[in-house]
Amino acid sequence: MQNEAFKELRLNCCYLAFDVKVDDLAAAVKAIGALGLGGANVTIPHKERVLDYLDEVEEQARLIGAVNTIVCRGGRLIGYNTDAPGFLESLRADAGFDPGGSHVVILGAGGAARAVAYALALGGVESMGIFNRNLSRAEALARDISRSAACKVEAGDLKGVAISRALARADLLVNATSAGMHPHTDEVPLSDLAALRPGLIVYDLIYNPTKTRLLLEAEARGCRVFNGIGMLVYQGALAFELWTGQKAPVAVMRAAAEKALGNVKKEESV
Ligand code: NAP
């Protein structure tokens, strides 16, 4: 996706993946400056710990507590979080949804759920339910959100009655758990499927498979469904703009991401 974008804008850059072990994180981050790289993306499991090794962390990334994009500027390493605005941009562009004044339910309390919860809270939602398999993680995230935003926040587990009650008035349900992701495609994070009703927007951060069981069940009940490819593309587009200072060719990036994911699916079915 990034390499196609560089090619499209005729930029003499390339994007490479490095598998960095937890114990090597400090050395790997230091090497970004030493090697004169323009920047980097950071992914699972380094997004939170990487903050300790940067010269500067932008305000929203610090609030979320996670960095997924590093820019090297004048020898200084600056951390950003493009997952949160990337998710919001996908909601607006793909689903035509503005979170202002809405009621939302988030499943999960890991790194992605944190970015989504902050994005929605700062986007002006009126109420937010955070439901997670591990209740104490949901409660901790709910506490963090209520310290930084004015919306009403509740926390619960994935099985209680609270989740059904919250879904009855929700405009948007976001799955930010990894339940349903390849190869566990039979898993569904929600037990009360009857709570999925026509008109509800269901956004699953997972993009492999392209439609999780949750999205298939939601679609069969008349919900509007979206997978995580939009968030993947928009967080990448925002990172591209931070690195290059140029407008990202979003359509080219989306086509490249969809092609690459199509190839992954073909390999998995062999
Ligand atoms: P993470 O920090 O490891 O968190 C995983 C979350 O999933 C936790 O809330 C965990 O609950 C929950 N979970 C795992 N297995 C479950 C199961 N069988 N049933 C119910 N809940 C389960 O991972 P993450 O970084 O937040 O990523 C979560 C998902 O978002 C992944 O599928 C990832 O691919 C996707 N994602 C997509 C994008 C995008 O651009 N589209 C960006 C980031 C992440 P416990 O706390 O109880 O363990």
C-alpha cells in the first residue's frame, strides 16, 4: 500500500517490514535515526512501550497511550497515533457517519479499542459502552475515557444484560476484539445476536476475513456493515502524509491493500 503510494507520487522511497523482538525495541528505534530513515510504523506488540524511546510524542498519541507512526525530523523521533483519526475518517468516508451526539458500543479493551474509544470520545459521542471479556480491562479504559471526555461511559463484560441494553439504543457497534479473525473465523464476540437490529452500523476492525461471522450475522439482520480495511487504509494515508508532507493517493492505497489481502486469502486457501 505504501510502496504503491510512493510510486504514484514518484517519490524515491520504499517501505520495508522488520520483525523486531520485544527485547530489541530500544535498539531498533535508535536505528531509525542512526540509519537516516524518514520514519516508521509500529505495530503489535510495541505500540505502547515505544513511547519510552521517542524524543517527542504528539498530544493525542500521549492521551491514547499508543504510537503507531514515527517521523524522524531533524534527527528527532516524534511519535503519532494515526489509528484514531484513521478510524474516524473511515467512519465518515465509508459509512457517512458523524459520531457527534451518538450512542456507541465498543467490544474489546486492547490497543485498538483504546484508539477507537478515544477517537469516538473526542469526536463528541453522547454515550459509550465498553464491553470486554476481561471486565477489569474494560473498566480501566472506561475510567481513562471519562477523565478526558464529557461523554457518559459504562463498562461491562461480553455476556451480561448491560450490553443488550446498550445495544438497544446504539447507533454504532464497533468490534475491536480479535474474535473472528483468521484462523478463528467461527468466533463471534457478541452472544446476544438478537440485539443486532436494522439500521445499526456494525464496524468490525478485522479485515481478514473480509466479512467476519459477526458482520455476516449483522448483515442478515439488516445492519449496515463495514470491515477494517477502511481504517487500515486511512491510518496508512495519514502516516504517508506525516512522512512526506504530500497528499496521500488514497484510492491507489486502497486498491493495493485490497489486492494484497486478496492474495493473502488465495494463499490461505491453498
Ligand atoms: P490486543 O491489544 O491484543 O487486544 C485484543 C482484544 O481482543 C482484547 O480486548 C481481548 O480481550 C479481545 N479478545 C481476544 N480474543 C477474544 C475472544 N476469543 N473473545 C472475546 N474477546 C477476545 O489487540 P488489538 O491491537 O487491540 O487488535 C484487536 C483487533 O483489531 C485485531 O483483530 C486487529 O487485527 C484489529 N486491528 C485492526 C486495525 C485496522 O486498521 N483495521 C488496526 C488495529 C487493530 P481480553 O482483554 O479479555 O483478552
